[in-house]
Amino acid sequence: MDQQMMAFQIIAKAGDAFSKQMEALTEAKKGEFERATELVREGKDDLTAAHHVQTEILTAEAQGVEMQITPIVVHAQDHLTKAIIGDFFVKELIGMQKQINELKK
């Protein structure tokens, strides 16, 4: 697979991960914590898939394959970084929402 296709794979998988993270937050706000947890797990699977593609790119470059830094590659990295950060913060926010719900009782 060429570098551009790999970048598009990262964009797609990282985008899916972020969408599931945002959906998980929505579910948590409704008190649907089991569904929120399920969505976080699904998002993590997508995030892992995107990260594996990134690792393929980095491994190829480390082995001497010349890689081009294009706007699409930068965009892919932005999506991946956003999803990685989102994974951390969504888990924190879901935990906070659980605490809020407990305090409301």
C-alpha cells in the first residue's frame, strides 16, 4: 500500500475513533454508561488500527524507505493525535459524569 493510501486509512480510522468518543460522551450525559463504555472500546479498536498504520509508515522510513511529508500525511497525523488525546479525555469526562450523577442522587 502506498503512503497516501496509508494516510487515508489513518484519517478514516482515527476519524471513526473520534466520532465514537463523542458519541460515548453523549451517552454518558444521558446516564447510559454501559453504552458509553462500549463506544469507548470500539473507538479504542479504531484508534489501535490507525496507530498500526502509522507504525508501518514509521518502520518503513526507519528501514530507509523515503517518505514524503505531504499535507495529507500531516492531516492524518493531526487526526490520529486528536483521537489519542480524545481517548484520554473522554474517559476522564465519563468518570466525572458518573460522579455528577451520584451527587445528584
